[in-house]
Amino acid sequence: METINAVAALGALAQANRLEVFRLLVQTGPEGLAAGDIAERLNISPPTLSFHLAHLRQAGLLQMRRDGRSLIYSADYDGMNALMAFLTENCCVGAGCAVPACPPVKVPTVRRRRLARY
């Protein structure tokens, strides 16, 4: 990762709402969340959230995909891991202290059973 990209990513995370959004999406996993769900969970107005999501995407920390009419956002684990690698590159005087990276974990989809109506 280039220094300029690291500065952009760190700058994007240096704001409370954006950091909260990013942390939520990292916890959610690769499945991600719809923008409306993020706004509801974090109590952020949709226009404000849209601004923050765009900032995080531009910094290489989020991915977006369309699912019908919804925009689904998820953490960009490659971008996150590149930032972590950049930050720890000289850790332990260059001895390579094996800082763990965070691979995306596939979250199993829970299927709900329909209750029988009697």
C-alpha cells in the first residue's frame, strides 16, 4: 500500500460515524448490510450515511453491490488487511512478527422455518 492510500484510509476512519460504520460492517462479514439497515442500526440519517459510505468507499475500505433496489455495503477485507500490513510493516524492527490478518469469514445463512397454521 502506498503512503497516500494509507493516509486516505486513516483519514476516513478518523471520524466517529465512519469508524462506527466500518466496525459494524467488519462485524457483519462479507454478506454486508443494506444502507437502510446501517442507518437504522446506527441512528444516522440517510443523507449523512450516504456521505460517510462514499468516503469509506473512496478510501478503499468498503465495497458496494446492488441487490434489486438496495445497495449492500460490506467491508473491503483486502483494503483493511493492506492498511494493517502497512501499519505493521516495520513492527518488531522488521523481524516480521506475524500480525494476524483478517480473512473474510463466510457467515452461514440462517433459514427460518414457516410455522404451520392450524
